[in-house]
Amino acid sequence: MMRALLQIVLNGVAVLIAAYLIPGIVYTGS
């Protein structure tokens, strides 16, 4: 259970980092 929760948290963090590093993914054409 704890492992799955940690995986979800790490996944969310990775998505946020990717969104900050590659703004084109979130704000396309802006």
C-alpha cells in the first residue's frame, strides 16, 4: 500500500517537473 502511494506521489512530481521543464506540453501556442 505504501509502495503504491509512493509511486503515485513520485509520478505526480515527475509530471510537474516535466510541465515546468517543457511548458509547451501545458501551454501550447501561448
